[in-house]
Amino acid sequence: MSDSTQDERIKNISPLRQALVRPELGSIAGTIIVFLFFGFLAFDSGMFSPRGVLNWSTVSAQFMIIAVGACLLMIAGEFDLSVGSMIGFAGMMIAIFSVTLQWPVWTSICVTFVLCTALGALNGYIVIRTGLPSFIVTLAFLFILRGFTIFFPQLIERKTIIGGVSDAADRDWLASLFGGKVGEPVFVWLADLGLIDVFERGSRAGQPVVDGIPALILWAIGLVIFGHFVLTRTRFGNWIFASGGDAQAARYAGVPVNRVKILMFMFSAFCACVFATCQVMEFGSAGADRGLLKEFEAIIAVVIGGALLTGGYGSVIGAALGALIFGVVQQGLFFAGVESSLFRVFLGVLLLAAVILNTYIRRIITGEK
Amino acid sequence: MDPLFEMQDVEKHFGTVIALGGVNFSVSEGECHCLLGDNGAGKSTLIKTMSGVHAPTSGRLLMRGQEVRFEDPRQAISQGIATVYQDLAMIPLMSVSRNFFMGNEPIKRRFGFILFDHERADKVTMDEMRKMGINLRGPHQAVGTLSGGERQTVAIARAVYFGAKVLILDEPTSALGVRQTANVLATVDRVRENGIAVVFITHNVRHALAVGDRFTVLNRGKTLGTANKGEITPEELQDLMAGGQELVELESSLGGTV
């Protein structure tokens, strides 16, 4: 960049403005504000004790898992409203396979993953072939999958919750990958040092109150790293941006847009399936109402994270921070003793603010007036 | 000089509509051949036939004298025929460097992963842009912040960098202001000097005359013959494009300003 030939009409832009164009900025600021806010409001409530931290980080990790899938799909220019129903459906399938049909749990999990990603591919295939908005196609799947999730257990077991997965999953190698905990010795050691409280009464007396990091959190971190890596460091990431930015221009440049979009629908379904498997392994049961409204929570986290609803722009790190804000606020209001219905008010305001900010940023980037 | 790319009696029918009814057209290395036609003359169909989007109903396409058939745009690109579409060349939200390498990302290997080589992409983009006379703030500048003329230039530079031998430009100047038009025409001139065959499609006679070596007029799906530079006046070209008659009448009522 030789300065001697610098175009005199290019104004120097301030670092602030440059930073503003990064999709993560809003969510980084939001995260800082949220932590400061609850640091003052709820510091003594136990929110920042080991148990409190585990509580809100688990909730945030749940949001994160589905936000990563929704984020990459939204950058590729599509929506998936069937995420919530997919969670319910996947959980129910695992329970039916493992409890009702008595399959080994690892087989049940594998078959469910294949089934769900195939359904994701079907979603994508219909969107590509018909040219319909993904909003409508996946809305149809929201109802179709939820319907089956309620119908199957009633048909087979005459109830809407199937339990007993925990017994079936005992000592199953794959189940522990979703429902287990890691780092138990470290937490015992920390408890011995007095850094973590121990239970004083009951059957678990003497054990640390936090005895490990749930696999769910590791899945969330793993998926965020994977998603961020693919999006920013690989050529496939460039294709995701291009497919969502302008599908026709991308096609002319030789980007396999249809393949990219279908793969992102499959990834979204995969993330929903990870969420569902962790949930079933934790609760030991599958319920027909699991995952309700999760699709909107995923989309909200992604939008708070700076992605544009119109596609072509966004960040996985931003979406992960969006999920963190989501989780911290939801649990923080609980710790602070605020009426929980106000959470929805807050959420609506936050969503609106995020969308307005994103639209403004888009104008800066594209130079639209 | 032997033509690099040639179309002989090419016809394209869509059902009962004859979009192209006999097109003869050729372009040589280092030549800028202007294809003029009014709206509905069949320019878009002709571009899509050249770039492999449509297969011709009849007629032949020749590359260096050899007959070629394109099943899809990628085959045309692999033969060195690159098309720059007017408003679909770039993605505004993406950086110049990401746009430049869209679909052709350079890769590097690290720890068994195949990665997008950002350093190389950024460096090549800055170098190629400087050659075209555009000074970017940086390779990460979003294309949306560039002017229309600069976007066209980025698209042209991209096509040239990826080995275009025949460059088809679809109305590159139609939506631009005076100065941006001048920049794009200068780019066309620069590209031609590098030995690339340029097919310049436009309905603006003035722009065509500024850079063209030969001129072919397309009207109602047929080519009406080719003229060399200096053999034809702007008025004659204008009349041919509009099909003669009507424009003469219109011109008298407008006082010769068209």
C-alpha cells in the first residue's frame, strides 16, 4: 500500500469506525455490559460462585450449540425454523430406539444423527428445488416434526414422555460422550484446596458441589471453534459468505451454492441433534414438548451476535457471545430475584436494538444511504 | 489474424421464440470487438450462449478453429472464456480479497488442514488492483464501498488473473457516470494490450467507438454485419441498432440529439 499513490478522495477512517464494521463488536460490548450489570446487581446471590457459574454456563452452552448451526445457515442466506421441533424429534427417536426397541444406546444415537441430518438435507433440497423461502419450508417441518414427536410415543407407549434412558445408557461409550462430565479429579482437588465448597450433608457429603464440566459445555466450545474455523479459515467458509451474499453472483463465479446451502441445513440439524442427545442423557427421558421455541432463541442469539437476517454477513464468535448474553441474563435475573416474565421483555428489547444496530452497520459497509 | 473465438450461424430458440436467428461473430487476440444492440436485440441470449449458460440450437462455436461445446459455464471458463456480468459480478458485503478469489480460493496446508491462504489472497488482490490503477484502502475493504466502475474493474482484473483469453463484458458502462466510464474504458484498453480478446457488449455507441476495433450490430436476433474502426460513423451505427427507419423520424423530432 504505497502512500504516494493514495487516492486523495479516500478518507482515512477512524479505528472506531473500522471496529464497528466487525460483526462481533455489538455482542462483545453487550457481554461486557451484561457482566458488569449482574456483577453489581447479583454479586452476593451466588451467581458467581462455582455452582452459579456452572448454572449459567450450562444454559449458555445450550443456546450456543444451536446458535452455531443457525449462524452458519443464516450467513449462507437461509433460515431453519424447525430446530426446536428437530430437538424434540431427535430426543424422542433416541428414547424410542433405545428403550422401546431395546437397541444399544450408541446405535440409537448414531441412527438418530443420520436420520436428523437426512431430514436437514431434505429441508435444504426442497428449498433449493422449489426456490421457496426457507422460512416457509422449515415452518412446515416445524409442524410436521412436532406432530410426529407427539404421535409416535402415544402410538407406541400411550404417553408423551419416554423415560428409562439413563438405565439403558449406563456404561454406554457413546452416551457418556454426551451426558458425562470431565475433569472430576481436578474438581476434587480444588475442593481439597478449599476453592470449591463441598456438600455438608446428604448422600454426597464431602463431594465438591461442582464435580466436573458437563460434556454439553465441551460440545458447545467445540462446535463454536469448528464453526469459526470453517467460516474464516477455509475456502468453504468463503463459499458460505458468497452463497448468502448473492447466490447468483456466487454461481457465476463457480461456487457450488446448492451444495453449500444443503450442507448448512444438515449442519443445523446436526447441532439440534447434539443438543437433543445431551438433553436426553442428562434428563434420562425424552418428552414430546422438548425444544419448544428453541429455533427463535437460536436466531435471536445469532442476530445479537451481529449476523444479518438477509445473509452474507455474520460471525460464529458473535453468535456464541449472543448465546452467552442470553444465558447470563436469563439465569442472572433469576439469581437477582427479578420476576422471570421480565426476561421476555428484555429479550424483545435486546433483539430490536441488535437488529437496528446491524442494519446501521450494513449501511456503513455497503455504502447504502 | 485468425480469430481466437468464433460463432458461425448460431441460432437459439426458446420454444416457439427465436431469440437468436443467425449470429456470425468473431474476436481475435488483442482485439476489442464491440457488439451493439438495443434492448431485446438478443444480447443477453448471445452472452449466455458464448459463456456456456445456454447450448445453441444450431450453429457452431469455434475456439482457435476447433469446434467446442459447453455443457455449463465452468467448461467455458476452463477454455478461457470469462464473462463479467453487469450487476452480478461482486458481492457487496464481502471484502475485495474474498470477492477476488470467490470460487478460486488459494489454499495452503497446515497440520493436515486445507486452509484458505489469506496472506496470498490479500497480496495478489492488492497487486492486481494496483496494476488496474485502483488504490484500495486495504484488501479487507468491502466491495460495497467501491464505486460501480471500481467494481467492474475488480471483476475484470479477477477474470484476467484467472486466465481469461476471451473476456465478455456485459454492458460494463451502462450504469456509470462519466469519470467511472472513462476508468472502465481505460481498463478495457489495458486488458486488450495484454493480448486478451475482449467482447464489449453495449448499447452506447460513444463508448463502443472509444475502445472498439470492430463493431457488429445485433438486431432482432441477427447480426447485421461487421465494420472496422474508421469505416462507420456513429450515426450509421445508431441507425443500424434501432433498425433504421423509426429512429430517423424520431431524430427529426428531437432535433438530432439522440
